[in-house]
Amino acid sequence: MLSVQGTVERITYRNEDSLYTVARVACEERGPAGRRRQTITVVGTFPFISVGETLLMKGEWTYHPEYGSQFRVESYESIVPATVKGIEKYLGSGLIKGIGPVTAKKLVAHFGTKTLDVIEHEPERLTEVEGIGEKKAEAITQAFEEQKEIRRVMVFLADHGVTPGLAIKIFRHYGNASIQAVRENPYRLADEIHGVGFKTADKIAAELGIEPVSQERITAGIVYVLNELASDGHVYYPEDALIKEVASVLEVEEALVKDAIPVLEERGSIVREMIQGQTAVYLAYLYRAEVNVAGRLSKLVRVKPRTVSGNVQKLIKEMERRDSISLNDAQKEAVEKAVKSSVVVLTGGPGTGKTTTVRTMLRVFEAEGFRVALAAPTGRAAKRMAETTGREAKTIHRLLGVNFTQGYMAFERNESAPIDADVIILDETSMIDVLLMSNFLAAVRPGTRLVLVGDVDQLPSVGPGSLLKDVIASGVAEVVRLTEIFRQAQLSMIVTNAHRVNRGTMPIFNKNLVEGADADFFFIREEDPEKVTELVTELVAWRLPRYLKCNPIDDIQVMAPMRRTVTGVDNLNLLLREALNPKGRGRQETRMGAFILREGDKVMQIRNNYDKMVFNGDIGRVVKIDPEEQEVVVAFDESDGLRRVAYEQHELDELVLSYAISVHKSQGSEYPVVVMPITTQHYVMLQRNLLYTAITRAKRMVVLVGTLKALAIAVKNDTQDTRFSGLSERLVCAASEDP
């Protein structure tokens, strides 16, 4: 086996899953004429590799018919660079947080070949360099030490199929105990670290010799499947169906799964209960949430609220006169019930006057001196609520407040410190899941009026449960459904077609649908999926911005029923990014695996991060990428303006491009323009409530691109995915109990 030593100059290709890497390495050879420098191509599996790093590699020369001579590496070790140039390149590669090309140049200019020794053994001397204070010197030293330990962890984990990105996350969580934690119980990674799924943990476990039929594996598999089902909206799952699903996923006998369920129950990880004649299996935290929602909501309903001193009908007339509006009978009924009852649900489609009704409720309560809190699940929904009411509105998370004590997250508002309000109005309730509602209701003082506003015909929440639907079905709360479309709304083809779709009728695309109506709903027919994506890109990047005088990134939102396929979210994001925010023009980029982020990119947060106070579905723009600090800054638009949030490199898997998003992720948001591909490629997701939800997200224009066949399938398909939830039944039972 041959040995080659050289310095990495460029990483040509790297697959973060397999760790297969192609790099260009500068080597020096000794010959009769002296030293000769040459650059070679090396290929192989590298758990960790960075530009500027000096490697001693063992392997053999091979010949590739297209790329020529290559050195295939079988094993390697990293050698600390000894030359000034090598050290500068090594430090300037972004390997160590806080040191970029500029700082590396300054350090090497001052300390020369002793630079690395100074960082490791005399860190206090770093302040001798201009621009490095004590704080930055300490950060550089810490990052340098951390990097050494991360490498050790990476090498161990790479042998068990863990990518560098996940290895860093594991190290951030467990620190120097990472290897020990993985060896003791690899399945804990799936529970404790975002991004490490059960399949990854299972692969590590197999590498470590854990048997496929071990109880440890099967119990972890049950929890994994229940979590996957929760992400599909289920609060519980029938035991018999769960056993079959887990056995299929783990490829083990059903009897082994059946025997493992009581073990998890004894540990307190799951709860079993009879619901509708079958054994329901809950993850413990979802069981507690559902029971809490049922108990607290029932208690709210039973407690008589503070009475209103004035005549309700008279107050409504005063508000009508003051705001120059005229409420219909259903709207007046909603206001009256909100005044007289503890819990009221207001539901209805677009154009039926939900906003006007809420505004009137608000004015009536304020006239009586009631303190009213307004909230919504997302920042965009809260901002829209504030704009339509003229009052402050917060996200539910901000209304509850978040407090971190000794690394644990808790809401500041709870049973001991309830929300200081006489009335709370929640908008977009259809997208609130059972977990968030549980935390919210814990902070609502009995006697507080609660008004739940939402469109029950839209898609249910992304998280587990069908809260609005279950509350309505239980009959425990007063419910008012607005159905009359106001004349002004009738002039909008968006509103008219949303209701047509909801009734199972094909939308109409004629501009003269109603005399005086604006042309705000278009359908472009195209059978070829590739041409559909071309049309969508053209519409977003050029045609619609010119026609509507709008911003293609901020004002136009592409939605697709699915993530994959040619006309899916993932492919559209790549095409739209290149059209709207192309590479170059001085824009910095950063990479995490195959995911590339660029300054100016439109991105979405895909999980709740209470530390940063950004939540699943929040959309922002990348405003800065700092290679030296290894930091990405995203600006999120909130009710009180833009808020800048910093992400470290290992946190980038919390972000995805959002030039195109799934319809599910659009909930709670409203956009001036919605463009949606609709093709038979999306067959499994073509449902009426999905199309209805997409249409109702648009304010100014809807453009559908695809086939009439796919559109007809969606309109006719009124089947909705079953979500297993016991909330409605619990509410009925709680309502029948004695106070």
C-alpha cells in the first residue's frame, strides 16, 4: 500500500450520507531535480475533512476513464500543518468558529509557525493580535478545543454510519460523554436529538451488536411508530393496528410487539385506555394533553362569566353605527353568545364576515371595560389579526411567554400565573394542535371568556388532533357558523370559487363571473409536468410581478400538495431559487450536507424552537451568512416588525427553502398571490379540503397550473384522513358529570 502526504486545497464533491469525498490535494515529491509540487485527486471515505488540512493517506493509484488518475484512500490521519501558508489555509477554512480568512491571516502574520501552539497552550496571547479582544480569544480557544473532541466523536460515529452533521448535534447534546451515551443506548438518540431518527439509531444499534428482537429495540420501535403517527395527526392509535404497524416496520413477530407494550406502560411512556370499544394506545404526553384540554375546557364552559351591564342589542347597534357596518343575523347571534357564554366557537368560510364579527365583539367588550387578549398560532396570523382589529395581537407562544430554567423550557403563564384578561379571542383555531391548546388552557383563568375563531372546513392542524372539529362535534360550546357571503366578497372569484370547491363544485375561471368582478382566479392548462414547473417559475419570476406590480419573493407564494415529484415542493424550490435568488452577486453561501443556503433565500422554520422563539411554519429571509462565525442570520416578519435570529451551522436542518411550501404549511398565513401546480402526480393528496385551504390563503389572486382532471379529482374527493382522537368523547363525558 502506498503513502501520500499533502494539503487539501479543494473539496470537489462530498456526500454527507456516505461520506464519500473527492478532493484535490497538493503534494510535494522529492526527485533528482529537487522538490516538485503537484496537485492530485484523492477519493475515498473521509469522516472529517477540511480545506487546508494536511493528511497522510494510505491507498493505491487507480484510473478513472472520465476523470483520469486518482489516489483511492484506504486510511488516513490528519497532520498538523507546519508551514505558515498551510496553517493560514487550515485556520481560514471555516474549521474553527470565530476564525475566517481575515483573522487567520492576522494570526499567522503575528505568530507564524507557532500559531496553533499559541491557540492551544497560550490562548491569552491571542489578544496581542489587532481586533481580538478577551471575549473573542476565549471563544476561539473554546472552539479549537471543541473541534478536537468533535473530530474524535466523528471518527467513532462515522464507523457506525452517522453523518458529520448529526455527529456535531450528538456532541452538542452529550459533550465529551457522546461516545459513552451512544454505546450505552443508541435508541435514546432518536428521542433526545432532533434529526436523528429511529432508523439511524437502529442502524447504529445493529453496528454495536444489539439483537433485532431485543426488548430494547422493540420498545424504542413502538415509541418511534407512535411519534410518526402523531406527526400524521393521530393523538392515539388502536392497539391491534399499532401492533401490526410496528411488527411491519421492525420486521419482527407481532407477539414480540404485543409483549413489549405493557413494558412501556409500566415505564410510564405510554397509556392504554378503552375508547369507542377498542384499546387506544397513547404516548403519555399526548394522553396528558388530551385529558387536560377536555378537563379545562369543560370547566371553562361551566363557570359563569362576568356579566355585561349594558343591553347587548343596543351595544351592537352602536358599534354598527360607529363603524358604518350592518351585521347579519348570524353575526349578531355570534356577538350575543360571546357576551353571554363562557366558550363560543365562530366558524365560517372566506367572505362570510368572521373578521367584522370579531371586531364588533372586541368593541363591545372594550365598551364594557373588559380586558381583551388577541392571539393566533403563527406570527403571520397574529400580524393579520392586529391589522384587521387595530389592536395588539400575539402568537399563542408569546402570549404564554417562555422561560428557560436550568436548560428546561416552561411557559411563564400557567395555572399559577394565568393570562391577565377577561376575554381571549383565538384566531385560526383550526391549526391549533392538542399540545399547544393544553398549554394555553392551563393559563386561562376560570371565568375568562374564550372565543375560538376558525374555518373548520380547512385542513386540520399539522400537529396531533382535530381540535376545532372535536370541540364543535362535542356540543359543549356555543357554535355559530357564518354561511352568508357578503356582496362585496361575492365580487371576488377567490371567495366564490372557495365556496364552490367546498360544496364539491368545479371553480369557474370566466372573468365575467359577476358584473364588475375583478379577474383574480386563473387556471392554466398544461399536461406535461416539466412544463408545469417551467410555467410556475415563469409566472412567479416575471409575469405576475409585472402584471400586479408586486414582489415575487414576498408577495407570491407557491404551494404544492406534495414535497416530492417533478411538480412537488422540493424541486420547485430549487428552480424558483435559481430564478429569484441566483448564485453570485456577492451573496455568501453555506452548506449542510446537500442543503445549500444563500443570502437572500426565503426559508421556513420546520420545528418549534423555544430558545430562539421561532416556530414550525414561520417564514423569513436569510439576511446574513458569516463564514467566520459560522452563523446564519434569518429575519422573521412579526407583528412588531422584523426580528433577526441567528443559527449555528449544526442548526440549519431546522430551516428549509420556502419559495414553495406544502399546503399544510400554509395554514394560518395569508398571501397576496397563491400559485399552485395541480397534476395527477399529486394523486394521493388531491383532496377537497386541501384545495379549499390553498385557495383561501390568497388575498389578491390565485393561479392554478395543471390539468382539469387533477382539479376535478381534488374537488370530488371529499374523503378526509381519519385522525384518532378521544377529545370529543372526553368533552361529552366531562359535560355530563356533576360540576
